[in-house]
Amino acid sequence: MVDFQLAGKRIAVAGPRGMVGSALLRRLASVDCEVLPLGRAEADLTNQAQSFAWLERHRPDALIVAAAEVGGILANSTRPATFLYDNLAIEANLVEGARRAGVAKLLMLGSSCIYPKLAPQPIPEDSLLTGPLEPTNEWYAIAKIAGVKLCDAYRRQYGLNFISAMPTNLYGPFDNFDLQTSHVMPALIAKAHHAKLTNAETLPLWGTGTPRREFLHVDDLADACVFLMEHYAEEGPINVGVGTDVTINELAALVGRTVGWQGTFVNELDKPDGTPRKLVDVRKLSALGWRATIPLEDGVRSAYQWYCDNVAEPGRLKVGAALIVIASTLALTAMPAAATTFYVSANHGSDQADGLKPTAAFRTFARISDRLEPGDRLIIEPGRYDEPLRLTKSGTASSAIEIAGGSGSLPLIRADGDAVEISADYIRLSRIDAASSGDLGSAIIVQSGHHHIVIADTIAHDSGCGGIAALQADYVEIRHNHVFGNGMRSPWQCSGISLYQASNVDDRAGYHNVISGNLVYGNLNRVPDPKLSGSQAGDTTDGNGIIVDDFRHEQLWHGRKTKPYRAATLIENNVTHGNGGRGIEVFSSDDVTIINNTVSGNLLDPKMLPAGYGEIYVAFAKSVRLFNNFAVARTGDVYAVMVADSQHVEADHNVTVGGLAPGWGRKAADVAWGTHNLAGPMAGFADAAGGNLHLTPESAAIGRGDAARASAEDIDADARPRKGVVDAGAYQFSR
């Protein structure tokens, strides 16, 4: 019986780059679903605000929690506080965040170490909390028990389909081979390999070697997770294992044979053994119809091969490499690309180098652009690059290509045309300073037909056309950028941040586009729109801070009509001020949510085409939601918020200061104005003239927001309270 169908869903994997997460990505690649990696690159999962914000922004249908702070006996004994705190925080943040974001199913992965040290063997699920834990890993075990009970509690209180699974000892590709923190299997592989290379005759083996352990290949676990997501929906943990075990001495002998080392393991009797035996009872899972399929000998052989290819002899993790066939019964799926990291340095690089380390960096982007493969990273070292960065190679859903500035000052990318041009999918761009010196170029542009692009923590400025622009793209995230001084030299009427005619790659629910946490100012059109004539000749039309433009596709695209966009867009936590056009504009576009933005002192352009504009301006739109925004009009000639020729618009808990009374206007518009909107007396900014729009106690925005609709954190990444006083706008002052 299928409880939950993964096909057609958006599945988030927390901890996607570890051993378990990587296996899950490999397994989910064979399912017709969209996979959303949620790792350190996306959010600090020990940080509540970041975890909540990511889940709210992406709203996955399902979440598999494979993120954890893990390690062996030594790591557990030397870092107990870290193991307990970090794992408790990760679990609490993801479970509560999933509830808030409407996640339909959650699988919490734990460990068989949650069971008592002297539990009956094989260990049944109902032995949980029936005796003392094994002292050598009790800190990690306590945290994992809390995760199980958290899922049970949310099932009971909220009726949520949250489940937990307890795998036995795992091994396989992407295991941790660091001898200070690793588990027994990878430690044995690394030691035996080194012993073979050095012709060592003996190797120490921790403890007596008599404890018995069960070992499950991580690809078997990934398959079990997919099975449980679709077929299991009960309270309490369910064990995942193979049903057989071996002694540590037997395992060591197997590893030695596999590696080809002829020496002898010597037991260190003064070292602790840990739990005498740990074999989980898998009858519950077997009764549902799932069993492990990878024999231990075959699995160890494949794990050693992976270690040789990627750790002992570091090299490229090949994308789409030939499958490793161990026996007729075993064929491991191709691993996702796990990052060849390339380096480029304008100051000390050489295009004759291999680009694989900072001291052997390439000098130019032209040397690297056609080499990038899914999962790769490009680190751009500080310096000035007088050439465009052209990204034409795509990543994949499980292995995006990441481009980031190195440590220190941001690299400066300068070009006559577009400084950074993205003509690819699954790209993450961060920590660069981009500017086009030409009249028509943009700092960063996403070309038409591309999707799943993240642009974060960049500076996009002083370009003839746009700051950050995406044309007929989908799944675009623009986060925490500084965008200023753009649009002054082009006749194309460009803006600071613009999404133009977004184009669907699918119809999945949730926000496809997110513009969040950006500081946007000083963007202005100085060249008139050449399309205007008659009394409008010489006028400009844009120079906005942020614009969502023509998602209805009313305008022709290269002479042809294209299909209207059908997905949602989120604009949150942005600050726009001192722009020539509107602070935030939604024009001829539908299904847009505008939350907790601060807009002030825009509409500076005296040549702006005359109209009844607002700092926030919604025109020819449908299904637009405005909550918790703070809009301050520069003069009494414009509105703080204006909605025109639009339908199904909701607005509440917004605060306006100044402008045409009563602060917001509507023209031929269907607007549900809530009772909590306020036309306030004072902006109360810290230093409006200097561009510091943080709030002071005198601000009309204090306490006027709605906690239920507020973004989880503000533009400074400070958490907003879940209950109590929430301020309107992008900055949270009240604590």
C-alpha cells in the first residue's frame, strides 16, 4: 500500500553532501521528483531563523533529515556538548520549520545507538528507553532519541505524517575517513591501505575485537528511505538493517583481504569495546516488503574502490562515470559530482596551470568556463578581472555548479557587455563584485530558458543597464545582494533587480522565484525611452529598485507571443531607497507575495512617465499579497502604496508615512484592505539621508507587523519573534 507518492513531489534532503545525503540524491535521481538539497551552503541548520526561512521559501512536499553531527567513539568522548547541542538544534529547527512550511511528510534518520547497551539481540524497536545507554556514544544517542520523540509528538499534537527510521552501522561512498572522527569501517580501510603502502607488518585494533556489529551499505539505506517515505506512516522508530552481524576481528580480516594487506591486526585491550553486540531486529521492515540487497564483501570492495579513487588518490569525482560492478548481484549507481574545486586568480594565476589549487590557479575565466561539470566549484580569488564571466555549462538538481569569490575582498569582474552572463541551469553564484562599463550591459544577467539559479551575497553596480536581471527564467533566487547605480546609460529602461516574463519549467507548488534580503538603491534611468513619442517623448519609464515585469507575457518576445507564467513569486525583507523609479513594482504579473520590505524615498526621476505611482506599485496584476511592509513617500505627490487595475489583492499590517492621503491608493482595483494598515506620522529611520533605514523607537513601524505572516528573520538575519511584537518593514527593532 502506498501511503505517500514521491513522484511529482518536491523532496528536500537535509544533509545532502554527506554519506547518507549523497546516497539519497543518487536514489532519488531515479524517481520522477524534484530534489532540493538543504545543506550548509543553503542554511545553517543549527540556526532556527535560517532553517525556518529556507523551508518557508521553498515549501517542499517532503523532507528527509539526514543532517547530523556524527562520529565514532573518540569523537563522542571528546566533544559531548557539540554532539548533543548541534543535533538537538538541527532536529528541532527542521521539525518545527517543516510544520510551519506545510511539509506533508518528514523522515527523521537516527541511529541504532539509541537503544540500551544491554538491549535484547536482535534489538526490537520497543526496547527504546528500557535501559541505560552505551556511555561511549550517549550524547549522540540522547539527541537522536529526542528526534524520534519529536516526530511522535508532532504526530499526536498536529496529526502530521512525521516518521523516524533507525539504521544500523553504515558505510559506503562519501564516508568519513578522518582517523580522528571516523567510524570503524572507514578507519579500518584507511589504516589497512596505509599499512599496505608502507609495508607495515601489524596494525592496532581498538579493544578486544569481539563485539559484534551489523553493517548496512548506504545505498541500501537510501533505497529503504524511499520505500519508507511511500509505505510507512506509524509512530515510533523502525529499524533498517541487514539482519546479520560480524565481530570486529572478522571485519578487520575482511578489510585486510580486500585491501590486499598481508599483515596482522593486534588488539589493544586497554581500549573500550563499546556495546557488546548491536544487531537490529528488522522483522518490522521486512514484513512491509523491504530487504537489503548488497552483501558485506561486495560492499566493502566497493567502499575501498571509492576510497582509492577519491581519498587515497585525490582526483576528480567523475560525473556519469562508469558504474562500479562488484558482482553480478551488485551495481552501484553513479555518484553525483562531489566537487572538483577549480581556482582562478587574476593576480598570480597561469592558464598553463591545472587550476586545482590556489597555488596553481588559472588566470582567466576563458580557461575554465568549458571545464565545469555538475557538482564542481569555481573559486575566484580576489583581484580585478577585465573579462566577462560566461557560464554555459549546467549543473543538475542534485549537483549544482557553484561559483564563489574566495576569502578576503570580493573579486572585481568588469566587462563592456554583461559582466556575468548565466546561460545554464542549476547555478549558484556568490561573493563577487560585478559591473558593466558599457551602455547596454548588465552586471549579472540570467538569459532566457534557464532555471534554478541562485545569486547571493554579490555587489551588482554601476552598469549601463540592469544590476541583476533574469529574462524568461524560472526558479531564480536573488538573495542578500547590494545593487546600486545601474540603468543610467541604457535606453532600454533597466532597473536594479528585475524578473522579466518568467517562464515555467514545471507547475510545482511553492515559490519558484525569491527576491530576499537585498539592499537596492540609486538605480535611475537617464536616457529616455526611444519607444515613446508625442507628448511622452523624452520620458523614462523604469529605474526601479525591484520589478516583477510582464509575467502575463503581454509583450512580444522576439516578435512572438509566449505563454503566461503560472507560479508564485516572493519578495521579502528587501530595502529599496533613492531609486529613480518605484521601490517595488509588480506589473502585469500574478501570484506575488510582498512581505516585510522597507521602501523609502524612491521616484526621484523627474523625467518619469507621469502616472499615479507609489513607492510600492502594483498594476495590472492579480492575486497579490502585501503584508508587513513599511513604505515612506518622499513627497506628497505620490502614494506610499498604489494598486491600479488589479484584482484579488490583499493588504494588511502595512505601514505608510507621507505621500498622497491616506498613504495608499487604488484605481480600478479589487483590494481587500485589512483593518491593521496604518498611515503613521513618522518614519523614524536611524539615518535616512545616509541610507541607514534601521528603525528607532519613534518609528511608526514598531509593533505593527503580523507575526503569523512575518518572514522568519529580517534583512540582518536577526530572528523575528514567532509570537509577540513584530515590526513592519525589513528591519526588526523590537526584541
